[in-house]
Amino acid sequence: MTKWIIGGFFLLTSIQSLAQHLSLRGKVEHRGAGVSQCLVVLNDSLQGLTDRQGNFRFKNLKKGRYKLLVTHVDYKPLVTEVYLVSDTLLTPVILEESKYELNEVVVKDKRGEQTKRQYTFNSDWVNQEFIRQNLSGSLMQTLEKLPGVNAMYIGSGQSKPQIRGLGFNQVAVVDGGLKHEGQQWGADHGLEIDQFAVGSVEVVKGPASFLYGSDAIGGVIRVNPTPPPALHQLNLTYTGALMTNSMGITNALVFNMRKHKWYTDARVTFRDYGDYKVPTERIFVYDYEVLLPKGYVRNSAGQDRNLHLTVGRVTEKWHHRLAVSNVFNTSGFFANAHGLEPRRVNSELHDQSHRDILLPSQKVNHFKALFHTERDGEKRQWEMDLGYQINHRQEHSAYVNHGYMPVTAPEEGDLERKYFKQVLSGQIKDKFSVQNHELQWGAQYEFQHNRIGGWGFLIPAFEQHLAGIFLHDKWQINKEESLQFALRFDHARIHIHPYQDWFPSLGDEKVVRVEETKRNFSSFNASLGWRKEGDYWSLSSHLGSSFRVPLAKELAANGVNYHYFRYEKGNPDLDPEKSYQWDAGIRGKGKLIDWEITPYFNYFPNYIYLNPTADHDYLYGAGNQIFQYEQSKVMRYGTELVIKAALTKQVDLSFNGDYLYSEQLSGSKKGFTLPFAPPPSGRMELTYKPWTSTYFRTDVKHVLAQNRIVPPEKKTPEYTLWGMAAGTNLKWGKQPLEFSVQWTNILNTRYLNHTSFYRLIDLPEMGSNINILIRVPLSLAI
């Protein structure tokens, strides 16, 4: 009898639990076709957007009566009532096309809020509008306005991502679902992604290895493709941009169309920029005086030639997409900062033109083919990604012999280094719901094949295999509270090829710089997150571990890095880099003020660090100091703060700031910080919107001094930058036009960026600059 009573109790509890977690599904249609991006609101509190097929779904609902509101800018709003007693599938919601011209329509994009609620780690999300209004020389320079995000500048047209002070291979860049793989280990290696071909960008701040594997130890830059065009529509869009400081000119053309289930999207970008200008005409490079006539940084010009083609098919449940892109960049290095003594640079030749690209220079070609397929069922979502990438990088420089190197140039001529990387990658993800649990599992695999060339040597050729599997559970305890738990296991294998000099060093012997090395790495990681949502506030906490596989450079480098005037040596005994981090998010939302604070604490038991030693190399580097990779314990903590205030209906005031403290707890640099540690900074922005499509903005950014450094870094003084911007949507007859202008560094302030590639030689950042953008969209019904 006792067993029957207990069994009945559990059965009744299960029935009550199910009754409190009902679901409501439906579809929004117009003329038989699903309508995407409709805002669906339930009881003025729950809300979501319809997917590409017009479907929407609400989970964890209680029995009762609900008011359903469906709105879209192109259709009349629809309001209906639903009485929920069990899991319900509504008959299609039919929208009528709006025939009225409204005085003002305000559409608020909720994607950023939805992204924050999906996981418990902290993230930001921006769309194409943000990119256009904050357009800079590269994608990362544009994203630098987000708190906790910095760009490692490489001149005016190239930059690398840095999140909370971590960069290089500690930040994963995910493009179209798969990791973007270039030669990101170098400070002079920019990110080969065209910001004019980006749909939206999600920035994950903090470790996300359980989703993306190695390299996501410090964060993720997730680049999302543009969504499929509207049904039976053809779009042709031209974007032109002018950058006055370097006289950079960009022309970008987009053509896309969708007919029935098939769509296509073609994009081409041409960009040319000259030498950029800084607010000084003289600097000192290692005690050599370098004159910069009229402030031009000689040989910093470049060109971009980018092509993108996407073909896709969308049905009620399936979406297939094949995207092929080819990004090509040619750019110069500042001639006085590439290993050659500044006094030996032919300044007369370099200063003849501010648009030519002379030695030293780089050519980078990144080809990418990505196939994505996903199935969106009623209770299950499944997706698969397959990718193939080729990264071909060439660095050209005038041949200079050091040590035992021959006086005459080798057959490679001015080809100093060449890297040719091929990458095969794939992943599957499966998401489904079991009562109030949203489960997701996935598996990933990546193979890298990297070959080298040129007369200079720094890293050897290698092959690398990476494989991982993860499980993630989001437990919706109730409407306001959820728990998230994740487990992940990874295994990596790297095979480093031996390398010997192409010239004899001692007698007739050629020195072997790198021995053949084979290493295997395994890592098990877990994370636990919690989130609670209120009407006007939310709290989140995330605790987890992450890892990173040592690079071939960290394991086996053995050569001169002329960019930094140093000799770098790898360490074949390195262990995988491990990280433990706690993140929190405290957010408040009021009628006039929204605010957010995101503190974090990070501990590395074995941080991989390039340590300067007391030794010098005279065989290959002409006496350059030797830097050796080692591991040490590191502690990091900091926070970001965001405040947004609506002063009036037309005037908004916002502030965002970030702070980071890092310290090495062991090793030869115990007590020092880490390289490229960004100083505290704050940015205030005042925006006036007299009309919906028109804005005027002024902003000021103040960066404190960075006095905590690690040799050979230099202390960086504080600085303040002023800027302003304006934009509006116009009409030329019936043709809409979008126009915006942005003026940065208005006062032509001379300042040094602590995370810049050229910081070591005291080269100031770009002076006053005006960005002008015009966008002409054309749409036709087909």
C-alpha cells in the first residue's frame, strides 16, 4: 500500500508540474507565406520574434487566459485572446498589409536582450546599423566602442580583437558557425573579415570553451551572416565610404534576391587607403630620430578586395546555406619599424607617394567555403556546419644578412616569410526539450595543415587535430529563474615538422632549429550558471573552466621577430593553458535609466607567457634579446559598467567604462602585469534624435594612464578624445538614401594606445579623421 501511495504522489506531482509548464506555438502568415521578424507579445510581458518561416513558441506557461499581440512594421497589428489548458498549436495568424502612412514608427531590436538571456555568461550584440554608425578602419576598431573590447591596432586598416585584456589565440573568432583560422598568433596579423559583409556580431566576454573549444578561453567574437531576404524580393544596395585622414575610399555592392524557397546573396567590397597621419612630425625609434613630413606614417597604405557569394534554400523546417568568400589584403608596414635601422630607410622613395605599397609589406588571402544546414522542428532543433579554409600569408622585406647568413639574397628574393594554412572543420549541434529542461549536445572537429616558406624563419610547419564533445542543460526552474550546466571533453594532437637552416652556420653544417615534435593534449571542463529575471532587474552568475592548446609558435619558435627586435624561442614542454573564471551580471531597467555592471574574477594556474631573458642572440638576430616561452600563475579581475538614461523623448545619455587588474603570481616576472593590459577607460555619449531616422551624437572618451607594465613595455600616459557624429535617412524622389558622418579625435590629440602594435616605438595613433558614409538601397518585388 505504501508503494502505491508513494507512486500516486509522484504521478500527481508530475501532472501538476506538466500543467505548470505548458507551451503555445503558432505561425504568422501573409498570403500563404510565413512572415519573419514579427514581434509577438504575450500578456504585455513575454515577447519574442518569429523565425524565418514565421513560427513562434512560448514555453513554461501556466493554465489561463492570455492576450496575444502580433506586430510588424509592414502589416497591421493583430490582437487576439488565447485560453490555455494544455499544449496548444494555434491556427495560422493572418496579417493584413498596412495601407496607412504612420507619422512615426519605433521598432526596438530585442536580439541583444535575447542573446543575454540565452546563456549566463556576459555578452553584447550589435547589428549592421551599429556598424555603419560607428564605422572605423576595421571591424575590431568599430567594435571597440563596446565595454571590455579593445582593438590591437596595426595601422589604419588592420586590427586584432582583444577582450578583457586577452587576445591572439585566446579569443576565438567564429564566422558563420565555425572558427575563423588565420595566423592570429602574430601581433601584426589582422583579422581577415570584411565588416561590410557582416550581418550582426555577438561578443562573448569571458571563457566560452564549452561551446567553441580551444581559443575561446578569453572570449568569442561571433560574426553572424545576414538573414535571407524577404520573400519574392530583389535588393540592390550600394555603400560608399570616405576616410579623410588616409583618404581611404570604400565601395561596397550587395545584390540579393529570394524567389519561393531559394535565395542568393552576392557582395563585393573594394577598399583603398593611403598612408595615415599622426599629430607629430618626429619620433624616436630606439634612439634614432625619424622624421615624418606632415605627419604621414610612411608605407602604411593598403588595399582590400573582397568577394562573397551565398546560396540558400529555406523551407518550413529546413534551412540550407552555402557561403563562399575570398578576402584579399595588401598593406605596408611602417618602414622605420620592421627590423631595419631607421637611418637605412630610403625616406625619399617612400615619401614620393602616400598611396603606393613598398617594402616591407604583407599580402594575405583568406578563402573560405562554409556549408550550414539546420532543421527547426516543433520540439527539436538540429544543425550542422562544414568548412574549408585557406589562409595564405606572405611577408616581404628587403633581404638583410645577420650572423652566418649569406651576403647575397636567396632565391626567395624579398619573400621573408610565407605561411600557407589549410583548415577542414565540422560540427553538429542538437537541441531539444524535456519538460522544463532545454538540452543541447554537440561535437566538433578541426584539422589544420600549415606550411612555411621564405628566407626568414620563426615558426615551423605543423599539422594539428582538435576534437571535442559537449553537453549543455538549461533548466527553467520557473518563469523567472533558470540554471545552466555544461560539460566538455577535448583532445588535441599536434605534429611539428623539423626545420634546418638553408645556409651553413658552422663549417658546412646547417643548424637544426627545430626537432620533430609530437604532442597530445586532453582537457575536461565544466561550467555552472544561474540567472533570475524580474520585471525591472536581472541577476546572473557563471562559474566555469576553460582551456587552450599551446600553439606551434609557443612550442617550437626559434627565430628573429623583426617587428619587435627580439629573438623568440618556444618551449616544447608547455602544458595546455587552463583558466577558471567567475562572471556575474547585475542589471536594472527603469522608465528613464537602464544600467548594467558585470564583474569577473579569473585565475590561470599555467598562463603561457613570452618572457624576456638576460641572453642575447648573435648568430641570427644581430644581438637581439632572447625571449623564451614559459608558464606562470596569473590572477585577473575587473568589471564593466554601462548606464543608459533617457533624458527626454529625443535625448539619450549613455556611459560605459571598464577596469582590469592582472598580476603574475609566479615565475621570473612575479608581481608584474601581463603584456598589452588595457588601462581603465570610460566613454560618455549624448544623442539627440529629433526624428526617428535622424540623430546627432557627441562623445568623449577618457583613458587613464597605464603605469603597471611588464618589460620591455613602456608606461602609457592618460588621454582624452572627443568625437561627434550625425546621420539621417533622406529621399531622392522615391529613392531612399542613408547618410552619416563621423568625426573622431576632433582636437587632433597626440596620444599613445597601450595595445597598439606600434606602441613600443612611441608612434602616436591616428590624428583627426572624418568618416563619411552614404548607402543607397533599392528593392523590387519579383
